[in-house]
Amino acid sequence: MQTVSITPKWQIHIPVAMRKQLGLTKPTQADVYVENNTLVIKPKKSKILQMGGSLQGIKPTRPINIDKIRDYIDYSDL
């Protein structure tokens, strides 16, 4: 257990030792909730990382000619 300060903007700093223990190497999002009158901060996994490998083995329905890629882009909303 470590004591941290809460800033006037309600921010806290997660100590290095705790970040290493949790495997946090860069800023991320977290779920924050109260349980038994205790503040709990639970880091969330990146949505991108959760999708890792989910498209493996899926092939495009038709090949796209890279030389004519601009023909496939819809520019009407620009």
C-alpha cells in the first residue's frame, strides 16, 4: 500500500512500483468505482489489443487494385 496525493483537479499519480506490478507501460483508460467504501481503479485493456488476431484468416471478398485505390474512396462527405 502506498499513499498518494489528490490534486485540486481530482487527479492522482500511480506510483512507478504499482505501474510495474500492473504491467502498465503507457497511459491507458481505467474503470473507477466504489466498493465497500473503497475507491477501486481497474485498468482497462485497449480495445485495439483485445481485437488482436480476430481477423486472422479472413480474406477480402474481392481483391483491391492498389494502383486504383482512389477509385474506392468515397469523397462525397469531404
